[in-house]
Amino acid sequence: MHPDLERLIELQSVDATIARLNAEVAALPKRMAAIETKLNSAKAHVEKVKAAMKAGEHAKRAHEGDIQTQQQKISKYKDQSLNVKTNPEYKALLQEINFAEEAIKGLEDKILEVMLDADTKKDELKAAENELKSETAEIEHEKEQARQITAKDEAELKSVHAKRDELRKAIAPDTLQHYDRVSKFRGSGIAVEQNGMCMGCRVYLRPQVLQHVHTNNEIIPCDQCQRILYSEAPAIAPPTDMTL
């Protein structure tokens, strides 16, 4: 095989590896952001439950304050009832006392609801905090894995870039320039021939071109896509002249 063909095959493999590694490294910020979003979601759940519990406690204190106000009204109405002189006035005060007592019952029911909800919220908070703890441990593990993969990729990139530089220096300038130009527009600069077809553009090769490609001794571009061609099929030796 032509030495530059061997180098080009290896160079294209190296370029593909570099592209893959660069993509993995570039994807790290998005991956880390997704991990942080997952953690923030768990934290937000905990904070939401805490806020609900705080609101419930605030409502409970407000209801207790309202009960105290109603109790003060009852006490005042009872004191006033001692000094009334007419039956209608006494009945009016009793009615006010009944209204206040009913209000207290309603407020006590609300406090009971808040207390029952608080018990539920305590269980929910405990579950949310346990989930957060579990998520935090898992996410820290994911972060560490991501950092390790990135460090490995970056180290591999240095090695692969060094190999790429060696290969490029060893390839004839004109051939390398052709490979770079076609790679830029086609995504690859070299293609294998199979069954008489360029596997880069899926176009059949002319017989005379195919014959040369099968030798792997020349730098031959595809007429259609301009990728440099090589063959994995064994070259067939031309028949020797036989005289009778």
C-alpha cells in the first residue's frame, strides 16, 4: 500500500477520535447543568414543604389570636349582662356570646385541621430531606464521574493530537491539502472502495479507476466526491500472456 494511503487511513481515524473527544468535553457543561437542575429540584421540594409548614404555623397562631379576641368579647358581654336592665338587652348580649362561641368552635376546627396537616407535612418533609440526601450523594458521584471522564478525554486528546501531528508531517503536502479540503466539506477525506463503489458517496467507480484503486499504490480521488480512495479487496494480478 502507498505509504500516504496508510497514513491517511490512520489520520482519518485519529481525526474521528479527536472529534468524539472534543464533543464529550464540550458536552460536560450541559451535563453538569442537568445534574445541578436535578439537585435544585430536590432542594426546591424541601423548601416548598418547609414554607407550607411555616404558613401553617402562622395560620395556627392567627387562629389562636382570633380565639383570644372572641374570648375577650365573651368576657366583656358577660360583664355587661350583669348590668342590663331589660330583657331584650340581655337577649342581645346572649346572642353576641353565642356568636363568639360559635366563632371559637370554627377557629378550633381550623386549628385542628392545621395541626393534622402539620403532621402530614412533617412526614413529607422527612421524606423530601431523605430524598435530597440521597440525590446529593448520587449527584456528587455523577459529578465526580463526569470530571474523571473529562480529565481522561483531555489527556487522551493530548496524546492523539501528538499522533495527528506526526502523521500530518509524514504525508505529502499536496495530498494532505487535498484531504483537508475534502474533509472540510464532506466530513471525511478518505473512503474505502467496496464492490466497485466509493463508500463515501455510494457511486460506482469507472473500471479503469477501480483497477488502479485495487492496487492501493496510488493516491486516487473519487470522481464524484473527491475523497481519496483505497481498497480492502486483494489486488488481482493481471493474467500473464501464455503461448501455445
